[in-house]
Amino acid sequence: MEKDKSRIKVEGVMQITEVIANLEKLAADMKAGLVTLAAGDESLTLRPSVLVNVDMKASQKKDKEKFALEISWKKHKEMDGFAGE
């Protein structure tokens, strides 16, 4: 059985205000039940499950600080005739 795999990655230097706007959009999207990430002319839409795995890490070195957030979930199988809210 072949696995479907799509990936979009956004990285680079941004102003903190842009990062905040992206995180606020992420929160709003998750409340709506969808997460869409776009890079150039490509986009990927995910549908988070009700239960998610969360991994948050923070580290501090002499001249660098880092915060990482990873959210993952298993795809849920939609029931026939169920139109989610």
C-alpha cells in the first residue's frame, strides 16, 4: 500500500509581527477545523483531529534562544454521510 505524502515548508527570517500574525491565523484555522499552509504557488490543507500530540521545546544558549512547536495527529476516517461541523 502506497502512502500519500505531501510536504510544504516555510522557513526564513521574519519580523516578529509577521510570526505573531501567522500564529494567530493558525489558531483561528484550528478553531475552524482546518490548517492551510502556503508557500509560493503550493498549498496544503490539513484537518486536525480532536486529540492532538503536542511537543514544545525551549532552549537557551549564550547568544541564541530557540522555541519549537510541533503538533501532530492521526487522520480520522470520515463516516459515510457525516458532514462534520
